[in-house]
Amino acid sequence: MTGQSAAEGSPCSRRLSVQTQEDGQDRAESVLSRSQSVCDDTSSELQRVAALEHQDAPSRNSFRGRGALFRLVSLVVILRDWAHRSLIEEEERPDSFLERFRGPEVRAPPSRTSNNQPDANGNTKGNTKACFDQMQTENLIVWLVFDYLCDAVYILDSCMRLRTGYLEQGLLVKDLAKLRDTYIHTFQFKLDVISILPTDLVYIIMGINTPQLRFNRLLRFSRMFEFFNRTETRTNYPNIFRIWNLILYILVIIHWNACIYYAISKSLGFGTDQWVYPNISSTVEGALRRSYIYCFYWSTLTLTTIGEMPPPVRDEEYVFVVFDFLVGVLIFATIVGNVGSMISNMNATRAEFQARIDAVKHYMHFRKVSRHLETRVIKWFDYLWTNQKAVDEQEVLKNLPDKLRAEIAINVHLSTLKKVRIFQDCEAGLLVELVLKLRPQVYSPGDYICRKGDIGKEMYIIKEGKLAVVADDGVTQFALLTAGGCFGEISILNIQGSKMGNRRTANIRSIGYSDLFCLSKDDLMEAVTEYPDAQKVLEERGREILRKQGLLDESTPQGGLVMDTDEKVERLESSLDVLQARFARLLGEFTVTQSRLKQRITALERQLCHTGLGLVSDQEMDFESNGNTPRANSTT
């Protein structure tokens, strides 16, 4: 009775209800009048067409007669009726955004505090966990444990920073006193101290449901960026990490914006207009879940500039929406730029490799290469990309210093090189020199690595794959070489007394795709010249292998590792080219120096001439002052 009397005594509520009823009646009358007019038009049109139909009965079966006109008019009437019904439904349908999310429970009256759930004592809590209600009321102990656990982590992090070293002139500083003084004088130390101030003590005055007092903990936010930068540098998948990092930034910004929207809605009053958060009457769990999802959805639509949200009403709402739109534009531009950069970085290697394939395809098409050979080339490229062997190691490691490149090469190839019989127990320096000269090569199925009788200029070490020692027909198989095997080491030594000289003694063919390491004879000779003891060891081991195979002529005197005539001629030609280039460079430098000397000599002669004329004039003045006449000088 009290509520009824209050409602009856309120003139505002009576005026609002009367106005609502009048609006509904006006709208209903408008719809009915429009429907009646459409029906009248339709009936009059049908009557007119029917009259015409009776007047011209013989032409009913003709497409061009009155029957066709009647059917056409009927179709038009049906379409008009359908459009009219759609218009009425569109006018009666409420806002799509609100209906999608609010549901029937939105019909509760607007209020500033109706979304707050009372506690056990009947008191309504204020905003907890900065914005959303019910976040802390049911799990207060859990949140307190998490809060103070984070405080302990922050204090531990400050202690660790006091002992964190840094580089000074390339040296790592480990002095604790110096580390402490350096950290204390940094700006980050001031932020760290402010971030761990016990602002929670204000809970005693303002109550425990004021987590905004812990806002100073956000000053540790910079540590997250340090962690991201360090992780991006150390991870083996930097592009994937950058994508997840970008997604995290976006989610955090959307979350913060959703919290601000909820806080503004609470300050303006839930459900007071169509823009603010609606007034939902539900259980604690449902209200919390629905409120956060609703605000997160609203924030996502706003920041991504998709729209479909209710328009603002108050000035505060307009300002916030404008700010959100500006931030959304910046976020969208950042996302597009970062994603484009990430995709470019992820596809950079693929794009470069594809460019190489396209160049080879264009060349083969231009040179009319057979289809079978073109297919083999494409399959070879496909194998390189599939097994990630398309990377040029020299190009990747060219920016590293020689020391680091040598260590990487030793770590990758030294174990493979030690499997070769002639290189076992060799000097470490020689092995390092040889490791730096190994070149990876990939062979396709059916490719011959070497043929019997060829001049041996390289030795090979099998890293991966299978090779077959075959007869001249290419079918009969004598032996199988697998990973870790090697061949061709005797031919590059060119030992005196070898019955085969430096010729290949077998046909070796790749069964499938094979990865080999190649060491050329020139690289070996260049390396062993600096290690004469190792050169003798290699020669002796090579002779032992030839002796076991019966391919060594003992009557030939030992002369060490030698080169054949062709190789000597090639080396002399290369040396001659180098000498000619050096002579041309020196001749050019001599010409430039000669011209400069001529210019300097000419300048000195001019200076001497001017100096000589000055001395002669001074002598004449001295003679005249003394009353004497100088003698004529017959010499010049």
C-alpha cells in the first residue's frame, strides 16, 4: 500500500506513464492507418484489374494480355505487403546492441547502486578491485594473499637489483658496494621505493574494500618491458613471441578501457540512459560474469572502431567516446604496422628463396631446358627449403668476428672432420683451419659425386644420406656409404708413388638426397703449409692406406705432398694474375707520387727564384749606401 500510494502521489511518474501510453496509442494508430491505406490501395487495384479481366476475356491466355497484367499486379501487391510488414517489424525492433546482450532482465529501473550486492550484514559494498563489484567480497582472503605475495616478489626484486652487475669499459662489475651505490642513484630506484610503500595501511581508515590504494604497484610496469626485450633477444622464435606480445598489449588495453567504462557508468548511474551499463538483476556470479563480458565487448567494439554501440547522451560520455575513438585509431594503426612488419620478417627468408627459384625458372625457360631436368631442379630447391638447408652459412655468420666464427664451425663440424682417417689425432690448429674451409653440398637422387678416372680435387664427408659405389653401368652396387663415411682423401693428397696418381678409383652415386661436406685440395694445401709436422703425418697415413690397398709403388722416393703439373700451372697463373694486379696498383701509385713530386719541385723552384731576387736587391742597396758599385756577375 505504501508503494502504491507513493506511486499515485508522484506527479512525475503519472505524467511519464500517461505520456508513454499516449505515445503507444499514437504509434499503434499510425501503423493501423498505414496498414488500412495499403489494404485499400491493394483492393482498389485488384478491383480495377478484375474489371479489365472481364472486359477482355479472350486475351487471358496470352502473355501480353490482361491475364499477364493481373499476375504482374498481384506480384507487385505481394512485394508491397512484404515490404510493409518488414517496415513495421523494423520500427518495433529495439536497439540491436542492447538486445543482443541485455536480455529480458534489463527491464529493472535505473539506479546508481542496484548492481552492488549486499554483504552478510546487509551493507552494500563499494567498488572493489578498482572497478568491478563482487570481485573481492567472496574471495577476500585469496586476493589478500595474492597482493602480499606480489609485494614480497617486489621486495625480492629490489634486493636482486642491488646485486645485479653491469658492464663498465667492457668489464663486468661485481663489487657489491659499487653495485649498490649505482642502483641507489638511478631513477628506477626511486620508482621501486615508491612502488613498495605500504599504502595498505590506509585500509585501517578507509576500509579494506579500497584496492585503489595499491595503485603505486603499477610503477613496476617497466620491469615487464625489460622481460619482454630480454626474452625476445634470447628466444629461438622471436616473431611468434612478438605476435603474442602484441596480443597481450591489446587485451590489457581493452581490459583497462572496459574497467573505465564500468566505473563511469557507476558514477553516472547504471541504466540511466542507453549508453551506460544497464541495470542487471541477477545472481552474484551471473552479474559479475555478465558485467565484465558486457564491458569487455563494449570496449572491443569501441577501440576497434567497429561501432554498433549506443550513442552517448551526456557530455562526459561524449568526451570518453571521442577519447576511445582516438586511442582505437592509434591501436589499429599500431596493430596493422606491427603485424605487417612481423609477417614481412617471417616471410623474408621465404621471399628471398622464392626469388632465387624464380630466377632459375626464368633462366631454364629462356634456355629451353628439358622438362625432366627442370623438374629435378625444382625438387632440389624444394628439398632445400623443406629441410631448412637454404640458408647461406657464410652470409649468416659474416658479421661475427673470426674467433666466434671459428668456435661455431668447430662446434658444428669438428666431430665430423675427426671421423676421417687421415685427420685423426692431427694438430688442433690444423683441424681448426680445415673446419673453416668445409663447404656443405647437397646432391639429388641419382647424381654422381665422382666417376672413375676423374681427377680428384675434393674430398667428401657424408653428413646425411646414403651413397652407393656402383659399376660403370650405374646399376651394379659394390658398397654402401652412410653418414660419417668419407672418400676422396687419398686423391687430394697426391702422394708420390701412387699407382692411380690423383685419379678417382670408383663411381660414387647418391641414392637419395645426400648432404656432404666438401674439402678442396687447394684449401688443404694452403692449410698444411703452416703445419709441416702435420703435413708429414698426413703423408705417412696416406701411404699406409695405399700400401694396404696395393696401390703404392715403393720404388718411388718419398717427396711429401706434391701437386701435379696442371695444378702447378693453375697456381702459377693465379699468382701471375695477382702479381700483375699488384704491379698495376704500384705503378699507378708511382705515377701519382711522381706527379706530386714534380709539382712540389716546381713550387720550390719558384720560391727559390723569388728568394734569390730579394737577396740581390738587398745587396745592391747595401753597396749604394756604402758608396761602392757592385761588380757585374758573369754567372747566372
